[in-house]
Amino acid sequence: MQSLGWLDVFFNANDGHLRNRSWTSHPNGYYQPAVISINRAQRILYRWRCVPKYQNMSGAGARPEAKYVIGKIREAMNMTDDAELDRQPLMGAGELNWLQFLLILTAHGWFLRPKAFPLLRDGTKDTVTPSQAMRRVWVFLGLWIASIAAFPVQYVACAFGLWLILLAPGMIEIHRQFQNEPDPY
């Protein structure tokens, strides 16, 4: 698609993403999501590509809403020029910010080490959903607040500092594995 000038899609090499579990291996790499619509005359009616950034969870975030894309395609059918790259589409779901994303990954790993949510296979079920992980975050935060009320502040501060030290290597690992690409266009 890039050689035709239609759309430049971001590519990821298989570089140990998320602790390289065998069932998530991508030996030839993988592409970030993209949408392109082309008519029979090879005129571009719509184009969008995901630019992996921390704001969209490195490409794991929302996608353009289907009704929005269809509407844009219908509008473009009456035009004569190729559609421009859609940089601000209406997304089908809300985005988590990078901090929220790291929090739910940490909650999924029971606050010991961030753990990615697996790609579910036929008949498999994950032990926790992202919304359940977020509930864990609120409970965890509540326990820290309760411990401040129940114990001397300096003990709680020391425990919190120790927890941060233990958590840091996993957070750094996750942070380095996710992409934050500039958009050259």
C-alpha cells in the first residue's frame, strides 16, 4: 500500500513484546491497525492508520467507529480527489491514558509486576477483564488510604516506597516494550 502511495502502515518487529510468550509470537512481525477504502477506479475514499503512541496504548486502543467511516466513504464518493488521511476520526470506544493503562496492567499482575492481557483463543477466557482490573486498582488505593489511617504514616510511606522499588523493573520493562512513534505526516 505504501509503494502505491495509498497508506503507510506502522510495522512492528517481533522483539520480545510482553515477555515473548510462545502463543503471542509474531515471527515475521505485525502491522498496526489501518482502514482503507478504494473504489474500482483506485481512488481512495477513506484512509486511517493507527500511530502507536502512549495515548492510545501503543496501538491497542480504540478504532474508528464503523458508522463514522461509512459516512466518510459516502461523502468521498461524490468527490473527485483522493481522501486525505483521517487524523482525528470518531473513535468507537474511549481511550485509556498511559497511566490508567499501566495501572490496569499492574492490577492484572496483582500489583507485583505488570501483566499484559492475553489474546484470547477459541474457548479460552482470561481470569480478569480490564474493567475488573480497574476495580482492583480502586480497592488497592483504598487499602493504602486505610493503612494511612490505621498505621503510623512513616511505616506506610516506607512500605509504599518498598513497593515502588519492587514494581519499578516491571514498569520499566513494559514502558520500553510499547511504542511511542512520532507521526511524520
